[in-house]
Amino acid sequence: MQGLLNAAPSLERQPAIILGFFVGARLFDCVQMKWENVRPELGVIAYSQTKGKKDVIVPMHFHVIEHLNYLSQFNADGLLCPTLAKRVSGGRNGLSGAFKKIVLRAGIDPGIVDGKGVRKFTKRTFHSLRHSFTSALANAGVSEEVRMKLTGHTSKPVHHTYTQLELDTPKNAVKSLSSFA
């Protein structure tokens, strides 16, 4: 995570990355996030997802609070990422392409795979941060119900595609079984 933040070419790109990982928001929702979505008195970020129109309330991780406090010194009105909000999200020259460059600058393998025909796909996109958010919560033992509420997922099969358990999680689950009596 820190590598991505360090590789971001401007301070304005960092909130989007932080929100992607610690809030689980999609790219478009991150760059459209407003200061009014930040509710420090409640310790949450509350926003309406563009996809699915679901209202989501996510408690703020201390890294989010720390970063937003720092960012508020420069601007605490309107959009968190005003310049990024004006850009298109998809395509090579859009926000997705810019994130791919950050991934490369951070020394992270973008996971380029062959598609059909001559097309290639990148596996580590901005959306990977949303998957990482969900997986990190699962590996920390957070229930599926709570994870779905935080991500706005309404379908368990879709939610399962977002969750990758580390090997230690199932190992610890088995270790928790009681011994023979």
C-alpha cells in the first residue's frame, strides 16, 4: 500500500488510493467523493455508490483519518480529488491507465494476461484495491454479513469472487477445533 502511495505522482491521487483500499470504494466513487461524505463526528465515510445506488457507511480507518486531516490543510471543500473527478475513468489515458502507471512505478507486477484475440488485460487494476479491502476483512475474521454491508454487495456469489483467504486463515480455523475428549 505504501509503495502505491509513494508512486502516486501527486498528492491528489493518494486519497483515491486510500479510499479504494480502506473504504473499498470503486474508482469512480473515490474520485467523486466529497468532503461532505466525510463525517468525522461519527468517524465514518457515508456515500451513495454509483453502481447499484446503494448507500454505504464505512468506519474510517486511522490511516484514512490521518490522510484526510493532512489533506484538509490544503482544501476542505467540495471534492476530495477535484482534478481527477474531471477525468474519464476507463481507457489507457483515463484514470484506470493512470493507476496502471502507478502500479508499475511502485514496482508491482500488473498481472497482464492474454484476452481473446490481440487484447491484453491487466489483473491488478484500481478495482484490485476493493478486492484487497474485502479479503483483508475476511482474513481478519470479519463476518461475511459485515463485509457485504461495507462493500454494498447484495449477492453472496459476487461477494465470494472478491474474497481471497490467506492460508493462515483456514489453518487457524482448523487449529481452533477442540481436541478429542
